[in-house]
Amino acid sequence: MNTLSFYYPAAEVFKASVYTLRNRGYKIIDLDSENGIIQARSRFNLFKGSLDLKIQIDQVSSFQTNLSLESNVDHSWFFNPESIKAKIEDHFTNTLYQKISSGHGIA
């Protein structure tokens, strides 16, 4: 299991995680926004099979959210959890940029 830390609210990390997984080709199996749990499966790959992924999102403090990744395979050869973190952070950056560009500012 890998744990990643974000400095965004848990609800926003949850939404960004779902968005990121879908964009990376994962099929969302189960969403439990109340408990911060996402279960997803990757597309089948002839060489790697498919990856079952469970994400647990926890609000640690008013300014920190932890995201725990658990899967049915060894992370090191299948995918890099840090790349998922980078994609989620890119989503936040792009969303913020779009709000500023459209004149909505930040709430």
C-alpha cells in the first residue's frame, strides 16, 4: 500500500481521483464518496493482466488529505503511484487555471 499526501480538501481529491482514473482508462467499479473509497480496474494488458485498485481518501487535518493506494499487484513494475499523484495535481492546477482564466477567480 502506498500513501500520498495532498494539500486539498478530501472531497476535491476524491473528484480529481475519479477524473484521473477515468482518463487513464480505468473502469470505476465502486464509488463511496461518504467513506472516501474508490475501487477501479485497469484495462486488460496481455503482458501485465489487469490491475484492481482500491483508493482510500482520508482528511487528516484542515489542510492535508491522505490518499492510500492498494492493488492486487506489486506497484513497482505495473505503475508508479507518484504518476497518479502528479496527474491528480495537474487536474487541480488546470481547474484553477480555468477558473482564473474565465474570470471566476478562486472561491
